[in-house]
Amino acid sequence: MKKNIYYEQDVNSLNILFESVPISSFRNMVMELPNKLSVDFKPYVVFYVFLKHNPQLYPFKDKELTRLWKLFIINAKKIEDLMENNIYGDNFHSLLKFSSGPTFFNAYVIDDCGDFMVLNKSFLSEEKVALVENKVSKTVKDFSFHYSALVNYLNNKFYNIKWQ
């Protein structure tokens, strides 16, 4: 009986979470990387806000679900971080503020319509573009693996989810 209550609590938590986190859209969003990513790709940020308002809903009662969700969020955060990286030499840096000295470039910039973060090919050399493409492609591959594992687990274990 207790297991049933825990299941219902997790389904309820997921349904509330998925009202804010468009889980079914994320895979399609990353498929256009390394060229572009929707500015709406913010699973980590949205989950953080969700946790602030609903701390009782996470971690999930199902330990495997919690583990898979954590891996999904960690890998989503890596993509979010890459969209905000600067390049200096062959290294990526989070949004650093250089007072003077080295020249750095944003790896991604917002397009003219404000809908996408696009690879900053206008200011990056071919070598730097290749560097970004290589790093982003690996990160997308890792994200896709963990996203698929989470979605497969949800499809197999949780039947009353509202995917939005």
C-alpha cells in the first residue's frame, strides 16, 4: 500500500514539474546544436525555481527516478553553461569580465529575433568554430543519452504523467 502512495506522490510531483518544464521539447531543441539552441532551453533554471517553490516534491520517492532526473539536470546545465561561455585561446570560460588584456569571444550570441542562441561564426575563427562544435557535440551526446534514459524510465514506470 505504501508503494502505491509513493507512486502517486511521484506522479503528482512530475505532473506539477512538467507544467513548468517542457520535458518533451528538450530533445528537439538540442538537435540543432552546435548551430543554434532555443532561448527557451532552460531546464536547470526552471527546475531550480520549481524547487524553491515546491521543496516537498523533490527528491522523488522512487530512488531510480531521482538518480535519472539528477543526471538529466546535470547534463542540461552543461548545455546551458556552454551557451554562456567565452573562448580565450583554446579554453572555454564562463562569462568572465576582463578589465583589459586578452581578447575573448562569446561562443554563442542571441540571434536578431531573440529566439535562438546561435554559434558566433561572425567573430570566431574556423579553428574556434571547430573547437566549439566538437565540445558542444559531445555535450549534446551525453545530454541525449541521459534524457533518453529518463524518458524511457518514465514511460515504463509512470503511466499517469501529463507530458504537456
